[in-house]
Amino acid sequence: MDKKTINLGAVQGKVLLFGGVYSNLQALNSLMAVAEQEGIVPQNCFCTGDIVGYCAQPEETVQRFRDWGAHTIIGNVEEQLRVGALDCGCDFSLGSRCDDFSKEWYPFAQKQLSLSTIDWMQGLPDHISFRFSDHKVTLVHGSYDHISDFIFRSSPWATKQPSFDATQSTIIVSGHSGLPFCEFQNGKLWLNPGVIGMPANEGKTRVWYVIMDTTYTFSYQYHTLVYDHDKANRLMLDNRLPKAYADTLLTGLWDNMEILPAPEKNMRGEDLMNILQK
């Protein structure tokens, strides 16, 4: 299938970047409040996909997002849902804990979503690009070529470079991996703002997003978001969703680290603020 890319032209002012809402309505509501406080219009808010995921309110979360009017590209979860696939398309190893848990939360999400929501997913683009100051910015989910690529801070630059080459961009904004990070090489910036639906394995309940700004000069800054994680946890347990994922909302630690390279595994429980604000 041909890729669908939307080019928005020039975008000015503040831009809010985030990923992985994961059916976490409480986190989305808190992020929308941040956008309003910062004076960031919905048209300048961008999600890297996977609005639907592990948590308990998939339909309500999508409807809230649609009413907000922000932009999103398609994540692997939406890609699978819109074609009626039987799994989330995360490319987890068969029989892994992630694979087993997906057999619980993914069918739940499928059953909750309305036909209107599935129709909306049909029109989501693979990529969004725009001009921001002197930069061309492109949103990808995993990478430009593969929606389910797990790309991390420790991933070789050789796995990142093809996305810049294919899009002729100076900034790639990615999702999917669940961990915020940035890397700058050869005048190019790979920027993963993190996800708001699940903590970043720090041992803290907070989640992450990024604000880019051109008010004075180009800048980007990582921010943390607090939300009603207790309510999100209760709703997951009430709906018999994976307890291990529900517990992560309270502990801030991942149940398992099967998808992580060794350097990211070794960062478990580490305060990412010390790294991201350098």
C-alpha cells in the first residue's frame, strides 16, 4: 500500500509533540489542559500514533482526541484495528509476555470501538510533515519504512539515517518505543517525545511530552505530565485488563523489558530528567 503523507506547510509558534495515548483518557485530558495553559492551539499538537492501547477507555479516548482537533499519524495499533486484524502488530516475539498480554487488551479495544472510530482510522496518514523555522519535520511511528520498528537512543545511527534520507527532513519525530530520547548528528535531530499512556520505566508515575518553540529561536524541551493514574489503574482492573500493565501506572516500572536493548534495560528506574535536560 502506498504511504499517505500530509504536508502542512509552515507551522509557527509553539508545537506540542507526544505519543502513545494508549486509551488513557485521564492522561489525554491532562495533556489537553497543558496545551490550553501554554496557549498551543489544537492544530499545533501532534501525536505519533497509538491513541488506542493498553488502558480501559479506547472509544472515549478516540472521541476526545477527535473533538480536540489535534493531528495524529497512524500507529501500528490503529493500522491493525482498521483492517480487523487479530493482533496489535507490535511484532512481539511469539509467546513472550508482551504477546500474551496483547491477547487480552487488543480484543478488548476491538470490541469497544465504534464503526465511526474505525472509519476515522481509515483516513489517518502514515506520516505528517511541516516546516518549522528552518527545519523540515516529519512524524513517523516506528521509522519511515517500518511502522513497528523499535528505535531507541542506543539504536545505531545507521538505523535512523534512512528516515531522514527518505523524507529529506532535518527533524524526525518518532513514537512506538515508549521511551523519550533525542539524538543529534550531522545536523539532523531524532526526537522521540515519549508516550503519555504509560510511564517510561523510571519508577515514577509521570509521563513525557515535548514542546518545540520558535517564539525567539528554535528550541525543544522535554516536560513531564502528571494525571489521575489511580483512576486509570482502577478502570483497567475493573475491566480485567492485564494487571501487570495496570500496576505499571502505579509503580512507574515496566513489567518486563523484552523489547529493550541492553543499554535501555540498564536504565530501569533511572530519572530520565537527568538525561533529557542535558
